[in-house]
Amino acid sequence: MKILSIFGTRPEAIKMAPVVKNLALETEIESLVCTTGQHRSMLRQVLDIFELETDFDLDLMAPNQTLNGLSSRIFAALDPLLEQVKPDRVLVHGDTTTAMASAVAAFHRGIPVAHVEAGLRTGNLKQPWPEEMNRRMVDIVSDLLFAPTEGSKQNLCKENLAGKIYVTGNTVIDALMASSSRISLDEELRSKLDAQFPFLQSGRKMLLVTGHRRENFGPGFQNICTALAELSARADIDIVYPVHLNPNVQQPVSAALSHLPNVHLIAPLDYLSFVRLMQRAHVILTDSGGVQEEAPSLGKPVLVMRDVTERPEAVLAGTVELVGTEVERIVAAVHKLYDDDLAWRAISQRHNPYGDGYASQRIVAALLNRTVAEFAAEPEAPPQVAIDGQEDFVLI
Ligand code: UD1
Ligand code: UDP
């Protein structure tokens, strides 16, 4: 069976890496990888860390690209490729423009599509935008739907879709567990990763920030920057923000924050370095989807700068709190976690509703029509023992 995996952004590559590695182990499968290059340099970082080879690199990214410009370039470049390669199946991930355009292009050619990370929904087409639409489009044309959780399966069932659904867990937990234990077990690697952050002060607790959502461009980002500037007045905080390369993010963030001594604006990090920063963080403030899934597994409280989330499981479990993009709400939520140790301990109880590290194996089994023991979330975990100071995580 010839399977063509197509992805183009940083999060897709992180979450597809374990799937591609598992596909390569199967003699019945000819696994081919095509990257659209939607995130040219951030994608390269992921391919290097996971040692992923690509068979086709479409290299389609344009500076400050529009959604329609990118979509049209993907359709134009993929059509002849699908004709040439003639895959038995196309595999796409998640909610990006790459996933949507690739799935529709395959559908137009009558090629079956499998969707990894199917069924996430907010029910609101404007948040996340345009990802909610992308996800629904991919699910409509897919005949295999790999839902990460029971909740995402239920979303798909309500829509009466044609595809067969499997609950697999999220492949990001496969990637995270492998990377996190690699770091924890290798002292030399840990020192090398830490050497990138000499500015972190041992007496300060780190607030790790990521933010790049399109619906936050403009006023949302202004608010986020104002909140971070206000928080930087605390003497016990180091704010670290690896800034997404999108110019709509780079410009407001560096204009508002680059002069503040305890705000560290750094380039996007490779995955291992970012996992290390998550391990060392006291609190994570983000609008990212993937980080919302990863941080609860590391026992880190996450404040999410969105009004709604397509990942409600950790909100229900109490490790994630939605704080929107209003200045006062963000500032108050961070202060609370820094000032109220009991609140911090309560929210940082490790609970991982998103996966068990075997999602990719289940996906490959389903692709080969083998029996699949579906993922069931673990019951509520006991409270973690917090160790004060910088190294305030417990090794998995
Ligand atoms: C995209 C995805 C979003 C996903 C996010 C993950 C769409 C519509 N959006 O949004 O679903 O959550 O990626 O990161 O698919 N750039 C670079 N180098 C890079 C990457 C980006 O210079 O490696 C700059 C370019 O100017 C590019 C711009 O960022 O034009 C925007 O990239 P794009 O992929 O269109 O949007 P994202 O905001 O990253
Ligand atoms: N990430 C990374 N380097 C960084 C910031 C994030 O490797 O500097 C990882 C993070 O661990 C997560 C993924 O990128 O797995 C999330 O990507 P992003 O926030 O761009 O997209 P989203 O998850 O919102 O689609």
C-alpha cells in the first residue's frame, strides 16, 4: 500500500513525525512524505530534530502569505504530484491550510484520505480561524477519521460523517514522551539545551509564552503585549517568548517588549529545546493548540489566550484555564498562579487526557486494517509532588 503523508507547518510535522516513523517499520507499506513548506524554516527545525526524510518538497511558502494565495499554490502543485505518484491513500494532519487543500486535492482525484487529529471542534467558525473550517472540510472528505479523544469522536458522530472513526490518542503525546524522556535521561543533552538560556535567573520563576493565532492579530496582540509588559514589573518573573516568524506577530511583539530586561524574546525553538523550556516553566501562557495538549502531561498549569477551545478535555480536568485576550484577565490569572502556591499546586496536578504514547501505532494498525485497541483516557492522576525552584518538574 502506497501512503503519501502531506504536511507543511511546525505543529503538523511534530505530530506526524511519530506516525511516519511507525509507517516506515511496516513492510506492507510504501511510505512517502511530501512537505508543502508552508512554514519553511520552522518546518526544517522539526524535520532535523526527528531525522525525517522527505520525498517531495513543494517549497510553497511566500512572505506574509494570504490564505487564498497559499491554498491556490498547494492545489496547483499537488495535482500533478498526485497524478505522478498515484498513492493508494493520502494522510493529512489537523487543521492547517496545508491539510485542508491537500485533503480536497486528493478527494478531487478520488484518492482516499485519512485524517489524523479528526473531530476537534469549537462550533465557532471564527475561532480558531480559519482552522475550524479546515478541520471540518478534511473530516468531510476522509474515509478514516483518527479522533484523539472520546470527545472528538462524539463530535464526529453528531455530524453523521461517512468515515470510519478510531479513538487513537493524540500523536503529540507520542512525540512529547519520546522527547521528554530523552532529555530527562541524558544529562549532557540537558546541559546543552540549558546553555541556550543563560539569561534565566535561578531566583525567578519562568513564564513561558507563545502566541501566533490569526484571530488575535491586531487588538488581541496589543493586549497580550500590554499584559506581558505589566507582568514584567514583578521581580520574581522571567518571561520567555519564542516569537513565531509571522511578521504580523514579530512586529507588534518586538515593538512593545524588546526593551524590557526580564522579557526574553527569542527565535522559534527546535522541539527538544522547547520541551526543555516547558519542563522548566512555572506557568505557560499560550494561544497554541499543541501546547495546550503537551503542558498538562508535564504537570504545568496552562493559561490559554482564547475565548473558546477545540480542546476542552484539559479545561474540564482543571489543568488548563481559558483567559481570553483582555489585559486585566491575563494579568490577574498569572498573578494568582505566582502568588497562591496552593492554587498553583492544585492546577498543576498531572493529568493527561490526550494520549498514552501509542497513538501512532494505533493509526498504523488501522491503516493496515488490523485490530485496534482504542485509546481510553487514564483516570484522574494523584497530585504531583512539586519541587520548589527552577527544576520544579517531576520526571515522567
Ligand atoms: C499556520 C496555520 C495554523 C497553525 C500555525 C502553526 C493556516 C491557515 N494556519 O498559521 O493553523 O496553527 O501555522 O504554526 O494554515 N513564516 C516564516 N517562516 C516560517 C513560518 C512562517 O517566515 O517558517 C512567516 C511567513 O512570512 C509566512 C507567515 O509567517 O507568510 C505566515 O505563515 P502561515 O503558515 O500562513 O500562518 P501561521 O500564522 O503560521
Ligand atoms: N513549539 C516548538 N518551538 C517553539 C514553540 C512551539 O517546537 O518555539 C512546538 C510546541 O511544543 C507544539 C507545537 O510547536 O508541539 C505547537 O505549534 P504552534 O503553537 O505553532 O501551533 P498550534 O499547535 O497552535 O497549531
